[in-house]
Amino acid sequence: MGKEQKKAVGYIRVSTSIQAKEGESLSTQKQQIADYAKSKGWQLDCIYADEGISGTKIEYRTDFQRMVQDAKQGKFEVVIFTKLSRFARNAREYMNLSYELEEHGISLVSIKENIDPTSSTGKMIAGILALFAEWEHETIKEQMYENKMSRWREQRAFIGMPPYAYYWNKVKKQLEINKEEAKVYKLLVDMYLNQKMSFEDISLKLKEQGIKGKRAYWSSATISYTLKNPAYYGNYVVNQFEYEEGVRGVGSKRTKKRKSSSEHIPFKIPPLISKTQWDLIQKQAEFNKRKSKRSDKTEDLILRDVLICGRCGSRVKPRVGRVRKDGIAPRSYSCYWASTSKQKLIASGRTKKCSLPYIETKHIESTVWTHFMMGFVFNPSKTLEHLYNSKKHKDKINQLKETIDRLESEITKKDRARNNIYKLLEDDDANIGELKDKLGLNNDEMLTLKGNLNDTQSKYQELVSITENEKDISNFLQNNKTLLRQLRKDINNLNLKDRKLLIESSLTDKIIVNYQEDNEIDGPGGPSCEFKLSSNFNMLQKFMEEGKIANLNQNSRYPSWKSYLCNR
């Protein structure tokens, strides 16, 4: 009776298409293992294969794990692989596996290195070769990383995933706009900036409309991150953060730890919004962050989050007094430092309370709302005289033209400064990190100036267009008197929540509240407030779509009424 054949298995792995092209494909490895087993007279039971998987972490190689489990169950005696680096990537890993499998009577055979597992010399050679394999792996990995980073810095390649609404064009070697995703991004901006919707409300609205992000429906956190990302106004800086090992392998999880600024890579990206718009989004986010979140007896007060004390600059907040005999609880606005406790006053280092007296809510709210509604007094003769005062319009157009000239001059200066920084970067003794910081600041200032320039040019063109279309708007006002009266009535009848939303969206800044004391010269005093309102066409459009106010789209030419409402 002849000697029983040894049971052998093979293990093969290829991590990239490049290795396959270099003669290390799975089929090539399979053939080499089969030929070797045949030459030894061994019975090749099966071949375990991991395709497209890096050898860096064993736990991510599913077939390798299966092979180890089968080995422990005594299903074979020999494991054949084409070379050490296919089996293990460092000496410690190879030796640990070798000892572990040896305890179960398993021998490891490497074809390329011609390792004889039956002798102590063969084991020693295997250990030495494993050290060389580890060194080779680390060297190749370092070279690949340096090459990858070099291509990234030169913007010949892109690492990772581009921001939403962008994709990497491999042919042109540049980031380009995904038009369909860009529409969704601009919808986010409109909902947040113009319609004053919260991140949560936007998330629910997009889900209701079946609009998804890259992989799933938009969460409020994703919306917040997207709207706060400066990449969308053209300021895209990559390689800013350290990475640590994550579930997908080495360096797949971003940490909050920032790299040195000298390692940051400014990347060219076409903007979707202006720097001016982006700044408004951040301002709105900061306002919403400080906004009162509690629902209480003051939630219907239309100015509860937009008042600033004219005496100390602190927030002016609503207060509800005790219920009187008539069943009414008096409500007023008061400066935080005028109504705060003595303990908080001492803790803040202040010596006395603010002198702004409590002001009844109706005094301020009626003043602001009346001023807002005055813009909707649709008297054609008076309005047109106000709109088309020749001198007024000429002065305004000249002011805008001067602003455009000034901004263009500042952009030219910033451009010269940037060129000077680039020259300094060529100096061997230059502080690269400091110069990159200056370059980043210069770029941000340049984007701000260009955003302001675009906005000013748009206002200039719009004002010129309004002047040229005086007859068109005059006809619009004459032919839609009934509809315009209804619009004013509808706006005045909006509920308190919508009034609050409309006022917040129309304010150019916070309302400064003060109080004038009685005196012999000016007579009786009283509360006063300084503010500036501008029409928010998008909010009015939203109310029209919701059926809350008269829809001017039905009976009028769109450009006419929009121009009128936004420029009165």
C-alpha cells in the first residue's frame, strides 16, 4: 500500500489591477500553485482567494480567515502561496501565523522564495525574507504615498470624495459641477437663506419631495455641514486633517486634529455661490444658534430675537409680568443687563445695571410693522414719483458705479499682493506655513471682493433696468390696483408666526432699541428704534405659493411686480 498524499491548499491574493498587469493575477497565482503541488506529489484540495483586498490588515481578508479556521480543524497539512508578500506583509505577522499554524501541524510553503519548512534553516530563511518583504512593502507604500501627494498638490489627481455637487473629471484633471446636484444645493441655500427654514425643516421637506443626497436622504447635520462648507464659494482646502485607522482600513477615519498649514493644499473649484451669499448663510446660522428655542408665553412676539440695546449693546429680550386683575399679563421688552439678577451682574464684573427702561411690546412692534407695511401702500402716482425721481436715481447709479470702480481697484491690489507671495515661496529660507496662511487669507479676501463686486454690478444693472422700464411698471400698478390692495390686506392679516418670519427675513441687521427721557427742549420722551428693512421677494413668493397672500403671478408679468416689490 503506497504512502498517502499530503493534503495541500493554496492561498492567493491580488490587491490592485496594477499587480494583475504585472503578472500577479489570481489566475497566474492559481496555476503556479497547482504546478508546484503536482511537482511535489501533493493533493491540492482547494485554493483560498482574496481579490482586490490590501494585505495590510488580515481581518479584512475574508478567505484568509476561512483558511485559518479550516487549518485549525485539520482539513489540510500544507499551505502554498506564490511569495511571502501575498501571505503576510511584515515579519511579525508571518512568524505569528507560522507558529500558530505549526501547532496544528500545518507547514507554510512559498514558491518564489523556495522555503523548505521542514528544516530550522528554512524557517530562519523564511523569517529573514519576511523582514525583507516588510521593508519592501513599507518602501513601496511610502513611495506610493509620496507620489499620490505630489499628484494631489499639483492637482493632477483627486484623493477622497469631492464635495456634494462636484465630481472629478479624470480626463481634464479638474473638479467640475454636477448640474443636477448643483440644483439641489441651490435649493438648500434658497430654503435656508431666503425662506428662513431650519436645517430640520429642510431635511423633512427634501424627504417629502423624495430628494436624496449622495447616498441617502438629507439629515439636518449633513445640511448644516454642506451650507457651512467654504468650498461652495471657491475656497476649497484639502489635506487639512489627520486621519486614523477606521473600519475601511488605515487612514480612513478623519479626526478633528489639524495638520500644519504648510501641508494644506488649496484646490481649484468652480464656485456655486458668491462669498457674500456664503457670509449671509453663516450670519443666519449664528442668528439661529442664538435664537430662542423655548416655546413660552413670548413665542408670538414678532421681535423677540432681533432687538439690541442702544445703551449697552446687549440683547433685548421679552418679559411677561404677573397677571393683573383684568386677567392680562403685561408684556414688555427689556435689556438683559437691565433685568438680570444681582448675582449675575457681580459675576460678569459689572458695577450697575443697564439704564434702559422696560418698554411695552406694542410700542416697538407697532412701529416696526407699520414701517414695514408702508412699503405696500400701492399709490401709483406717489410711488412712481418716489421710485423714479430722476436725481435720486442718477445719484444712486453714480454711487454704485463708484463702488464698482473701488472694488475693481482693490481686486487689482490683492492680485499683485498674491503674485508677490508666490515669488516669496520660491525662496529657500521662506517660512512656507506662514506664507501659505497669507496666501489663504489673500484668496479669501479676493473672493469676498469679487462677491461684493458681482452683487454691486447686479444692483447697478437692476437699477438701470428699472429706470428703463418705468412705463412697464406704471402700467402694472394701474392695471392691478384691486390685486395690490388685496396683497396689502393679506400681508397685514398674516398670523404672528408668519409676521415674525417676514420681519426677520426683511431686516438688514438687528433693531437698535433706545428710550428718550422727557425734557423741556424736546418735550415728552418715549421708546425709539433704528432699523432698515428690505423686501424679501423669496419669502413673499413662498407665502404666495402657500396661498397666504395674493398671487401676483396669475395676473401680471413676473419682472414687473418683482422689480416693484424689491426696489420700492
